[in-house]
Amino acid sequence: MKFNWNDAWLFTKDANQVSSGHLPLNVSEWESVTLPHTWNAKDGQDGGNDYYRGTCYYTKKMTLAECKGAEQVYLEFEGANSSADVYVNGTLAVHHDGGYSTFRANITELLKEENEVVVAVDNAPNDRVYPQMADFTFYGGIYRDVNIICVPKAHFDLDFFGGPGIQVTPVMDGKNAKVSVIGYFSGLSGNETVKYVMKEKDTVVCENECSAQDGKADFVIENAHLWNGRKDPFLYTLEATLLDGEKELDSRVVRFGCRSFSIDPERGFILNGEEYPLRGVSRHQDRKDIGNALLPEHHKEDAELIYEVGATTIRLAHYQHAQYFYDLCDEMGFVLWAEIPYISQHMPNGRENTISQMKELLAQNYNHPSIFVWGLSNEITMKGADDPDLLENHRILNDLCHEWDKTRLTTMAIVSMCPIDSAYVQIPDTVSWNHYFGWYGGDTSMNGPWMDKFHAAYPNLPVGMSEYGCEALNWHNSNPEQGDYSEEYQAFYHEELIKQLFTRKYIWATHVWNMFDFAADSRAEGGEDGMNHKGLMNFDRTYKKDSFYAYKAWLSDEPFVHICGKRYVDRVEDVTKVTVYSNQPEVELFANGKSLGKQTSDVHFFYFDVPNAGETELMAKAGACEDTSKIVKVEQFNDAYRMVETGDVLNWFEITAPDGYFSINDKASDILATTKGKLLFIGLMKKAMKGRKTMADPTQMMGNKDMMGFLGGFTVKRLLSMMGAMGARPLTKEEMLKFNQKLNKIKKK
């Protein structure tokens, strides 16, 4: 029996060490909370990289009567970030490292009639638990459900890495599915049996009963109904019952899907023998003013919005997500990439944690038919790809995945500047790259050719694009430029990337970074601190940016038409460009009732030149679909559409730039080409990174040709504004002005 235990907890940041069976503070000094809960819902989203990271305490009373005479009692935590110590009556019941997976504590021997449960949760920095450095907020708290599980002495195993105690492996053999089932148990006397009943909806397909000591049974489902992605995500149900004679001791209900797949280096992803292009998004789990403490309705809304955009795949970054979300993906037919938070910086003391987190990911998610690849790491070579310990760590993880799961493949997300000939790149079954050409340096035209270059060099290694994107807020520009954070540039960027990536069949998967804006408290970009604004939707899920509809036009079968730029009403030009997206073959645009013509497009993007005088009501028609918008002619550009940075930032008019001399408005690559400029850069970055665990050492960065080729496309001002996201201390306005003055003394070649 399992029941939820989320209500009536007490919480405090100000407590002493738990000891001697006593609470660290008086009850009157605690705050009442209901789980899920995080203490960083506000300060983890407001910028400054100063959100609280430390140990906080939760406590709750528990009576023996709640366990109703159970022989074994477990506390189950579905997520507590990032380390947790669970005490019952002052005695440590379990310690757990890893903030995104389920863990349990057998508290049977610690229980009295009246009990005090205290959970010490810690998200403080350390050098052994991942993640420690990444471009997102590490919210602290018990942010997923807590449950009490009451079982008899003999029961499905609850102690094996948080898993369900049962493993279902379907393998297709022609039209039939061979299904092997293994049940894992604890506390057996030797007389127990386990009964397996397999159902197609309410109809029993087959059943079997065997000794629980063995726990294994094999089935054949003839003419199996396939789990076929979004087309038909059909799920079978397995009911497993542990028996002692006729007495039912414990039970499980597991859903699974029958499917086959392969990833071909030329044809891409193959599902059930047919090409099935994986074009989708990545997802972070947090929300505005909620952080990571999501409720089921939040997860469901996310899944439905991703479904609406037409995605066939989701990369669940950069950690294990909630079981409920995996369940939704099983039901809706998404193809998933599931990964652990082995990210940005390899830590020699963190190997055991990568192994334990991977074992938890595998054990807890093995039965989900939506998962097809296990992700080993993300951008882990920020400090270089030739570290022997890093390479060994990846080989261990890769072997572990193949040992535990014979049916799925491995992959990893590789940072753009990693050399393609690195031994590291050859470790997993497939690879995918994080490229931001057109946003972080370079231009949009570089993305497709880069993929062609890799594919030509390694034609037998399937390659995908695991991250690409650019940021947009409610800023607007009729002549959008890279780095202006306008909705128009983001739309242009994604139009170009869609045309390059979606037309290259060999790319096994593409994942936009990101479906939703998310919190990264160290960021200070775009005029709103503490956020990464690369989402196709905003943080609170209230607005779909124009780029959302660019993907819907390519991926969704739901007929629609969308006029871009609805938030960009006031326009100064006499003739303005209006972009329309639709998945219909023809679009007609009307201005104040007058047709501006019909257009067809094989890329789903339609561009109209619209006379701009007075107030113009726009209507787009595509088949039976309509959409409306409005533009207004103004004499001066509306400053409300132009990004205004907040806080201690440097505005363009404060930057001196003498003719023939450098300034922070110049590209980093040009300045680094001079000896004086390179020395200035190293000195400044060492100062900003002093005493901090950063993604890369400044001297190593300057010597890394691939990294500098990537970063060199930035202006110095933009590069310095991103220091916080790299783990460095954000520079003050005075420091940037002083650096600019030094650059003003260096002549351009």
C-alpha cells in the first residue's frame, strides 16, 4: 500500500545539526509548507547568482497507526535536491546524493508509537555531486512527492536504486513480440509465487505463474499492437501479483510498449521499420514563481504544448524528470532522450555519483517505451576532451548502460568547440552536438554545412543536433540582428535552422533549446536578469513566441495560419514586411480588407510587403483557417520595443571607441589576434574567475583553437556580459569601462 505524505510539513533554513533524537529548532520557529516545495522559487530566478545554497530542514510527525500494522515501512522521496539526510527520531535512516531521482528509506526498525521525521536537504556547492556548474538554477528542496509505502515482509524489491522491482523487456520478432519479465523481491520465505497477467486494454492476452525465487517469465504476443510514436502510442499492461498460496502479498501494475527501432547514419531514426524523423525540443522542468516544485497539471500542460507544436521527440535535460512526465510521454508517443546531470565540468571526485545517478535513471525508467536513448553527459569537455579520467568515466557509463539495457542506445550532447576527432566523441553509439552559430558567434548559414562536414568525416556515426536556439523577449526590430534579443531575430534564426536541419535526413534527431524559457540565476542578458530566454514559449507558458509557430508549420498536422509580430504594432517604415506561418499550401493576406495577393511556399513561411499608413487591420487566410493582427504607422520608433538592460550594465553611449583603436564593441577574435589584447583578456578573465569553479580556465581557453573559434565571433561586451553563466564573477560597469579604456590604446591592424 502506498499513500501520499505531502501535507503538513514544517520547514526552516535556520537550524542546527540533527542529533540525539531531537528537532533542531522549536516547532514555533518553523514555517508550514505543503510539498512539493523549493526554497529558491524567487531568489533562484531574479539574477545575481546569489540564490540560497545550503542546508535546510523539513520535519513532520508520524504515528505508527498511519502504517496500519505493516511489516515493513518505507519513506519514498521522488526528488530532493541535491543531497538529503533522512532522520527518524534522530537516527539517520538514509543519505542520498542526486537531486532528480527517487530514493527510499526503510524506517521499520526506527519507528515508535509517535515519531519525528526530519529531512536535511542540501544544495550547497561541492566537488562530488552533479550538477555543480551549468546554465540553470539548482533549486533546493523536497520538490516532488513524498510517499509512505507499507508492505509485508515479502514484497517487490524497494531497495534497488529506487526502481519498481519489475522489469519488462519486449523484443519484436516479425509481427510477434517476445516479452521477458523479471520480478525482483525482498524477504522471501521460499514458498511464494508470482503471477503475471498481460492485458491489451481489458482483454487478457496471456498469463503465467512462477516461483518468486526465480521471478522470470517469458511471453509471446502474437500480432502485437505496436507502440508507434505519435501515430499510435499503444500501451500494454502487465499486472504482477506476489502470492503466498492464495494470499496476495504485494502487487505491481506496469505499462509497456512493443516496438523496434534503429538509428541509421544515413536514414536517421527508424521506428518499426519506417523512417520516423525526430524533430523536437528540449525541456527544463521549472516555472515562474514555482521553481522545480511542479504539480501534475504543470507537467500535463507542458506535454500538451509540446504536442501542439508537433514535436516527435523531447530531450529531457539535464537530469531525470518526474515519473508522471515520462508516463505522459508514453501515452502521447514522444520519443525521449533521458540523461543524467553529468554536465559542464568533469569532477574527479564525482565518478561514483555519475554511476549511481545513471543506475537510478536506468532502474527507475527501464519500462518506459518512450525512452530510446540514454544520455551520458552534456558539454562535459568545457575544459578539454583529452582528460584520461573523463574518458574513463564515459566508458564506464557507456558500458553500464549496455550491460543493464540491451535494447537501447547511448548518446551524449557535445559542446560546439570540442574537436571532432577526439576519442571522447567515439564512445557512445550516437552523438549529438550543441551548436549556436547565428547566436553565440558565427552566423546561421554555418549550421548545416558543419553537420555535413562531420557526416563526411564520420559517415558511420549517427549525428544529431542536441541544442540550438537564440533568445527572444518582447523586443522588436524590422531589421533584426544577431544579439538584439528581438522576437523577429529569433523567428528568422529558427526559419533558417529549420530549413537547414530538417532537410538533412541523416541527422538522427534535432532538439531546439528550449521549449520554454527557464531560470539561470547567474545570467544577466536580454533586459531580464536570471533567465535564459531561448524558449519557444515564455517562462509562465502564457505566450507562444512566433518561432513556436514556425515549428508548428513544419511539424503539426493541425491546420492553422499565424501572422507574426502581433506584439510589434507601431512601425516607422512606409512598407513593412509581414511574415505568416502556415502548414497549408497557400496563404492570402488582406490589409484593411484588400487582398495583397496569394502565396505558396514549400517551406511553410510566407513573406508579404505591406503598405504602412495609418492603422492597418491584417487578416491571413489559409484554407478554412484565419488569423488577424494590426500595425500602426508612427513617425518615431517606439522605445518600448527596444531592449533596455537593467542593473549595473553598460549602455552603448558610455563606450568610447576612437577611430583606428579597439573597444569592447569589437569582436573578441580581432582583439585576441594582438599580443596586447590577448594579455589583457587573460588578466581580466583570471581576475573574474579567481576563487571560483568555472567552466574553463582562461589560459586553456585562449589556447583552445576550437573554443576560441566559437567565442571569437562575440563582441567583447557581449562576451563579458556572459561571464556569470560561465561561473565567473559578473564584471561591474566600472571594470568594463576600465577594460575598454585599455583597449582604446591598442591600434587595430
